[in-house]
Amino acid sequence: MKVLIVGGTGALGGHAAAHLKARGHSVSVAGRKPPVPGTPMADMSFLQGDYVAGDFTADRLEGFDWIVFAAGNDPRHVPRGADWDAFLQKANHDAVPAFFAACREGGVKRAIQLGSFYPQAAPELLAHNSYIRSRLAACEGARAQAAPGFDVISVNAPFMCGTVPGLPSPIFEPYVQWAEGRLPIGAYAPPGGTNIMSYRSLSEAIEGALLRGEPGKAYLVGDETLAWRDYFQLFFDAVGSDVRVETRDQELPLLPDPAIPQGRGNWIRYEPDAAEVALLDYRRNDIKAAVAQVAAQFGTPR
């Protein structure tokens, strides 16, 4: 199939692009900026644009059989000085459904909206978190654009772990530096935890949704529910450190409290539906392997 990955120059979209290309599809990537040289995406056709600005019109999307939308906005993308709620309204409530409407008008057959797990896994957070409400609006708004001959499916992913060859990571590079003792931060983690999934498992789930997903369905995908302490211990183990991570009821600079919507000390626990895992055909118990890949890419050569 001819596939376009919007947000394909970033981590999750880029991994999905490389995975689908390896599976024999003709893959192009789209984003605000060209792919980083040396990444697998740099060898793919590139379509420049910003979905929030409405750059992906129906005529630009013609000819693609499948589209994966992996370009959602979160707090890292808010322009300096911008109104938070107004930004969310434009980026997630309005621009995401408009993008999927353009897909329909452009003759795309099937599209995946890569969303967030919070509305399904922790719906109690919706009442007090405008960001999570905006992710739900994007999920529902995208699927509302479906029509006969145009299927839309949401794949809602949890906390993610993984790497793309050649792609820098402002999250995982510091984790590895910390585990190697190169950052002046104690070896501790906040209490609580969450479900975590590898990039590889998510790419497999995206492929499964493209091939076999039920039109209009929102799939809550995931892998292992881990305590933050156990998750971060994997990084120390992967770099060969003997340090043991302790649990401390204190904000961790590498995982600040705003990055834990459920609140420090709380959990988001769930087990993905077994029938849906089988349908989408993605691997489980892959977090240790994902951390090992991260450590191999960003760690000090030994």
C-alpha cells in the first residue's frame, strides 16, 4: 500500500514509518521539518506541512491508500505566550477532525489516529484536565469523519519507551546519562506507576489496525504496568550499573509532576483486551528489550 505517516519525522511516527517500509509498503513521511539526516525516514519521500495550519488539503493527500496520523500536540508544542486552552482547542478539537475530513475528501481508504490512553484507561482525569479532554475530542472527532469507503480507527497508546536509529531523544538520552552517573540526580523514582509500551509493539499494533482493525473502533493498547522505580531500574541495569533505584515521594526532574496526570503516587493500571491484542498482533513484555535498545543507542560505548 501507499502510506503517508503524518508526524513521521518524530519518534513514534518515524518508528511506524520504518516498520511499515520494512513490511513492504511504499511509505512517505510528513511533518513541519524534514527528517533528521541519518534516520530511516531521511530516505523516504517527504511532504512538508503543519496540520494545525491546515496545510494538508485534500489534493495533497490524493493517491495515498493509508494514512497514519501521529502528529498530536501536547504541552511541549505550545508556543511561548500562547493561551493553553485556545491552543488545545485549535490543535486537537478543531484541526484533527479537519485533517481527517481532508483525508476522506482526498480518497484515502483507511486512516489511523494515534491517540492517548488517558481517556480510556483513566476517564476520571477528564473532569479536571483540559489536555486529556482535548485528546478525547481528537479521538472522537477523527473517527466522526469516517464514511463508506473511508475507515478511521484510533490506536490509543500509553507511556512509551523506545528509539529510532539516528534520532535524538530529549527524554531518553538524559535517562541513560542519569543511569550512567553523568547527571547530578539521585537514584530515586516517585511512587506510583503506569502502563508502558515499546515503540516496536506500537508499530506492530498500528500495522494490525491498518490491516484488520474494525472501522470506527478505538483500541486501548498497552503492555506492562510498572512502578516508576522498576521502570527506571531497567535503565540502570541496561548500562551495567549496580545502583538500586529507591522510591521517594519527591518530584523527579526527569519525570516532573506535570508529566504524571494521575498524580505522583497514583497508578494507571490496566491489561489490554486479549482479543484485541490477538487481532492487532503486537508483542507483549517488550519493555526490557526497548530499554536495552535505548541504552545501546545513547549510552557510553563500553
